[in-house]
Amino acid sequence: MQSLITTLLIIGGGPGGYVTAIRAGQLGIATILVEGQSLGGTCLNIGCIPSKALIHVAEQFHQTRHHSQHSALGISVSAPTLDITKSVEWKDGIVDRLTTGVAALLKKNKVQVINGWAKVIDGKTVEVGDTRIQCEHLVLATGSTSVNLPILPIGGPIISSTEALAPTSVPNRLVVVGGGYIGLELGIAYRKLGADVSVVEAQDRILPAYDAELTQPVHEALKQLGVKLYLKHSVLGFDGTLQVRDPEGETLNLETDQVLVAVGRKPNTQGWNLEALNLDMNGSAIKIDSRCQTSMRNVYAIGDLSGEPMLAHRAMAQGEMVAELISGKTREFSPTAIAAVCFTDPELVVVGKTPDEAKAAGLDCIVSSFPFAANGRAMTLESKSGFVRVVARRDNHLIVGWQAVGVGVSELSTAFAQSLEMGARLEDIGGTIHAHPTLGEAVQEAALRALGHALHL
């Protein structure tokens, strides 16, 4: 058996793992990264990036079809056709460029990449095939996997998000099981690509992780698109049709060509002998402290493996910090807020505390919204639905949360996060000149409205 010795060993080459490796390389730490599949992990290969690519294809096709029927813009085109194979090739090209870029960055920073499946022996020893690697510091960054339903095993017409992001054809009918962000992002995309889409959700509303006011514009958009919602319905099984139970206990048979199971994700703790470390757990995730250290000295866990929020940008920030800690710097992971973005149509952003969360924390807050219906840029984008909402303390006007729903609001997440990290007050945002015409003006107007003097409402 071949033996290697390194200062830092990272298991997992997703956003958390590869960022840890790049930063460690910059700091001169001898680093080995082990990845069993493709660099970039779920995010680059079968998650964030390919889903946004497919969403873009769907939106372009949907808009072109719209222009072939009745366009208020004066654009007239003949009815479009879709070559989904070419669409997938384009999406794969983006993924390939990004993963190739990650590989180049790792090489540039002298990180040794070993392709293979890691097996943990102890806190300082990992085997990959016939190679044994000894390390001083071990970073666990194995990500998460889709939650499967035993009554709906993946295969044939039953697919996960992985298969949904690499279609060979668009089904006539698709039933999505799960009304969370993954199910709705893909469900809306498939509807725009031409499929008849139904969504089955056990809760009483879509996107149950978000508040009802925020999700209402998405609910209305689904209705306009013709997506059928089966709320408070539970899945019973599949035998050519999907059997579901309605709120009254009756069984419905939903005819469909494919069933997309999108009921969430769980930390990837299986298949690499994690149990050998006997680490303290936090439910199904590895328990960590404010420096991402586990219960074993010099063993760290980052990203989805360490639980919610399962977001690539959280994993990246944790990875950068861990590399700096190993280099001897003093750091801890204590962000004021981490933005959560849902790429439905319209998009959703939540940063910091919602009104309900502020109330639960015992804070007396001002809550103020500004509608995109009063925003010139939104009108020129044919997208007047949605709003920006700010939550600020009543006593000193310190902003504790932002939420938005509308076209392109994912791009406002940076401004929201920065204002919270920098301890901005309503007066700071209200007094900052925002460029006109932009969606960002709604951010300023929401702050001004909270102060009692919105200008355009």
C-alpha cells in the first residue's frame, strides 16, 4: 500500500472542500483533497449551477412562446420548438467550464487531488483504494444527499433532481412530490418547458419554510402558469399512477409520465466509515462548534455535513475560515446572517430575521414593505408582483432582517447581507442614494417607508 503524509486532508471536493483547499494552498499548507466523483460536488454538477441553467432555458422558451401568441411588447415570432438535447449540452458546457476552473485553481495553489472514495481509519488516517494518507488536520466536507421515500424508489418513471437536470425529453405530465424550493424550482422550469405539472405537498402551503405573505406571489404565479397544487396531500405509492391521500382521507390516482421526488436533503454520513471516529452528532448532522471543530481534536466538519442551513455559500465561508485556523489565524464562524435564495418565478430572498422570528426573539420591531408595482424598473421588466420587506428594531432602528419576492431579487441578497453585517440602521439605507431605475430602489423605499416617509407610495 502506498503511503502519503500531509498537513491537511480534505474529504469532499464540493464548494466547502475545494474552497478550504484553495485557501490552504494560498497559506502554504500542504494539502490533499479526496473526491470520489467530479470536483465541484453536488452544487456545480447536479445542483445549484445546472438547475439555474435549466431554469434559464425554460424561461427563454416560455418567453418566446409568449411572444408567438400575444405580446404587449410588439414582438411577434412563429411558435418555437425546443431541442432539449442541445439545452442539456449547453448546461453541461457550463458545468464543465466551472469544474475545469476549480481543478485549475487547485493545481495553481499546489493542492494534490486524489480521485477516489475515502475510507476513514481514524482521525489522522484515511485510505483511498490502495493509498493510505496520514494527516495532522482532517476536514470532512462530504455534503448531502437527496432524501428518498421508500414508497417511491428512484428508477424508471420515478426520478430525483439529478435525473430531472439531465432530461433526454420533456414529459407530457410530471408530478413533483415536495413543495419546497427544489421541487418548485424544477416544477416551474418543467411547466415552462411544456409539461403539465402537478405538485403534491403534505403541508397546507407551498414553500412552508417561508412565511405566507412572502410566498403568496409565487402561489399566484403557479396558478397563472397552470401548475396544479395538491396541498395537505400525502403520497401512498406508485403503480403506473401516483396514489395520494387527500385531506378528507380519500385516495386519488394522479396520471403521470414521471414523478420527481424532491422532499429535501440530508447530511451524507454513510459509505466512508465516519462511524470509526465516533463523533458527537446533532441529529443526522455532525456537531460542530463556532470554529467548525468536531468533538475530536483537529477534525473539522463543514457545509451540509454539519447541518442547516445547507447552502453552498455557508460551506465556502466555513472552509475559508478552517484553512485560516489551521494556518494559525484567530477566527470564528459567526455571521450576522446568511442569505437564503429560492430561484422560483418570482424569486425569493430571506436574510436575517423574518417578522415572526423577530417577535419570537422578543424584539419590538417595525416591519415595512415596498411593492414592486410602484417600482419603474420592475414595470419595464413586465414584473410588477412582489415586494421588499425590512424588519428593524423600533427603539434604535437597527435592521435585523430583509425579505424580498419578485423578479431578479436574488441579486439584492448581497445588499441585504452587507447591511446586516455592517449594522446598518433604517436611516443608513434611507440616506444612501440608490441608482435609478433599479430594483434596488425598492430597498431604499422600504427603509424610508419604515421611517414614515416613502417617496413613491
